Amino acid sequence: MRRSRAALSAVAVTAVASIVLAGCSQQSNQNSGQTAAAATGFPETADAPDVPGKPGGVFRLGVVEPTAIDPYNAQESEGILVTKQLFTGLVQVEPDGTVIPGVAEKWDSNSDCTQWTFTLKPGTTFSNGEVVDAAAFKRGWERTAAKASASDVAYHLDEVQGYAQMQDGSAQALSGVDATDPNVLKVALAKPDCEFEIRGAHPALSPVPTVAGPASNTTYNDLPIGNGPFKMDGPWQHDKGIRLVRNDTYGAGPKANLDAVEITITPADQGAQAEYNGFQNGQFDWARMPTPVLAQARAQYDPQGEWLNKKTAGINYLLVSVTQKPLDTADARKAISEAIDRNAIAQGVFQNSQVPATALVPASFKGAYQEGVCTACKYDVADAKRLAESSGLVPGTAVNFQFNTGGGHEEWTAAVKQQLETNLGLKVTYSGVPFRDLLKNEQAPGATGLYRAAWSADYPTAGNFLGPLLSTAAIGAASPQDVAQGDNRGRYSNPQFDSLLAQASSTKDDAKRNDLYKQAEKIAIGDDLALIPLWARQQSRLVNTAKFDNIKFDFFENPTLATITTK
């Protein structure tokens, strides 16, 4: 689950929001063709070519407190950053999305993709010297899937035979995992999945040593022993920091060059500002920035080669409770979407650092991307009013709109609220709550209205967006009265959509599979607008290139720590 608490750079309270609000108010009777030109975002920074560099050095950065760094529950960008340095799974993902070997040197499946065989590289070990074998993967997977673990990311194993029984407590092992041969991991799936191998890149499918114990082992939770390019240098100091050092016994790939990585825990409500300040005063070598300073920071640091910008595999959107009034019809949801002037917000609040989205599947998935599949992502007040009237979304209708505090979402959500009230006459009940509360509120059986949301890829496939966010199985609730345990918290359900996803999973040909994904997205986003895309995800960072070389964004929006060298 790559839900982000800070999907957009943190925004200080500035006059910029009032500017966009005023502009939206003045333009409330105009359509998108009469507003400012569409935002295009900052130009993407080309990756610098790899250059020879020296080993050694300490790389420093800041993150807000992770939920977990133990692979059984690592979930958001902060936790994923640490866990991927400590653990290497069956496969790895290059910055461009290419899947390469991890601990598995090769893999294949049977004809219907229900049986998978992974041949492991011989001789790799955990940092404590214990061998990484098939049993280590089985141990790690069952630790994640156990009911008592209450893992938020266990669903990455939901296709494996025996998973459902482990989740309901009737079994203690995954019947579909065979680790009889130490060098070969055999996996039987409950349903076909011709892309199952890429799930092996997620930390939830990491191997663990025997000392890990159950997920309730707090000692291991804070001091995980892994098989990655780095290892812990003492336990996680909660709300203070995490220190990693190079794992000189790493055997699944090239060894890291850095001596150490020092991670400072920053205040959750000031993370980007703290990182920016730290970069300016020499405390950090990699940093986010508050949105109001992006243009200034780019002007200052880009000429020095210390600015990175990348369009990443993610989406910022509005989660919609589609089974509850007043947004239980496609027309009502389309009215909401067409009443939002994405360009004005992208320009006025985000200073052109964000690009309006017209699809759920990101453009980085070239084979599956279809620009404009969200036909209601245009700004068209007249049509929005027509759709609102036809769906009973009359002026004065109350609509809940909630966002998480401390993530930089105050200004743009305030702009959306203003637009919905001005353009449709709605009564928007607007509130900010802590991130954990936002997630709980989305899951509640009586959840209604709109919720700020974002999603970044766990692994490189369009199915990682369509399946978790929109499939019936991903609701994770047996009835409307149950809490939605999955990531489809809007509770969208369409049998035709589900059938297309199932067909895609059982299709080996990439082009044919992508075509099925496109058909599925056309139904869920083009026809039903089950959630409302807002901005394609784009990330900017400051990097200390005066001291370090070979620094890039990885596929998961974090620095490629294992490749960094000193000058």
C-alpha cells in the first residue's frame, strides 16, 4: 500500500491560496477553454550518466516517522525507503520500472500462471550470517500473512494458496508455498496471475531470518536483520532517527558504496520545511521543499546541478464514497469533477509543479496509459451544473470533504472546497484530521463524500492501480455494514470491471494484457468515475551533488542509496 500522507509537497499558509480562490470565483461561469493555459509541470530532469566514484561517505536526509520498517508492515514512502535498504526480495525494480533479479536468479510459470518457480542465487546471507534460502521466504511470507500480525500490506500475498485461511485464523501456514528445496521456491496461486513475479519486489514478500519471530517481536520491529545492501546500526530511535551502515556481506547484487546513511526524523507537520532548512544549512544531502519555495529553489539550485524533478508512477485523487448519497451516481461524481479547475490550482497553489491528470493509470506505464480516459476531468461549470441537477446534487446539498493535516494539503483542498461551493452551490463540510484518522474514516461503513488521497506504485503494472483501488475484492468487507479493510475504500463494485481485471491477470502477452487494463479503466474512470483523478504525481528534490555522484530517484520516489558514490 503506497498511500502517502504527504502526496504533495507541504504548503505553508500563504497568500497564494487566496489568489487562486479569487481567480476561481471570478471564473466560475467560464469553461476550461477560457481559463489560463493548462499547467505542464516542471520539466523532468534527465538522469545524469553514471560516473566512476569513490566508496565511502555518509549520506544524510530527513523523513517523518514511519509506520514500520519491519517488512511485515512497511507501507508508506518513509517506511519503504528504509525497508528496501535492509531487505532484497525475489526481484528488484530499476528506476525506469524494469524488473531485474533480486535473490531469485530466474523464474517461470506454468501455462495458466497458477504455478510459479523461483530459482534462488546460491550463497546469499542475512547480515547476521544466516543463509537466505527458500525457507526464509516462506517464513517471511507467513509472518506477514498471519492473522495476529494484522498487517496492512499482507494483501500483496492474497493470491497465494492458503492466504485466506491464514487471515481467518484457520491455518498457520501458506499451503501454496513449497520450500522443500532450499534453492527453489515454488508458489501455487489460488487464481492465475501472469505478473505475480513483480509482487516479489514488495517488502511484504521479503525473506526473514529465524530470529525475526512473530510480527509482535518489538525487538526485531525496531532492529530488523535483513539481507539488503545496508543494515541497521543500532535500533530505530523513534521520533529521532535511524542509522544504516553498509552491509559488506551483501550478495544479491553490487555492494553499496556509502559507509552509512543517517536518517533524521522530522516533525510530521513541518517535514518539507525541515528538510529544506536542513539542506540550506548543510544538515541534509537530499530534501523536499515546501510548495511556495519551489520556483525559487529551482532558480537557485538547478543551475548548480542540485535540482532533481521526475514524473513518477503515482496519482493524486479524490476518494469518493460511491455507495452513499449524495455521490452514489456517476453523474453526481462527474459534476464534482467538472466543477474543479485543476489548472488554476496547479498554477496558483502549486506554482506549476503539478500537472492535471486525465487518467488513473500513470503515463509512465506507456503500454497501458490512455490520456483523456477521464472525460469528466475537464473544467466545465455549465456541464457540471447540468450533471448536478440531473443527479439531485442541488444547491445547498451537504457534501463531506476531509483531508489529513500535516501533509501540505490545506491550501489546495481549500481551493477545491471554494470551487464546489461557488460553482455548484454545495454546502461543503470541510475538515482536516490526522492521517491515521483519515484512513479510519474512509473505512467506516457510513463513510460519505470526498477524501483526499494519493497512490504510488508498489510494483510496475497498471494492475497495481486498478486492482487495489477499484476491484470488488479490494473492498475487504463482506457487507456494507463491515469496515472496508482493503484499499478500495470508496466501495466501488462493477462485475464487468472485475472480469476484465481477471482476464488481464491470466493473460501472458503484455500488449493484450494492457489492452484489457485499458478497457477496465474506461469502465471505472471513463464511465463510472469511481474516483476523481486530480494531478499526475511529480516530485522535486534538492541533492548535494557537490559531494556525491550517481544520485537518482528510484522507482518508489526515494534516492538510489545503494548507487551513490562520493566525489
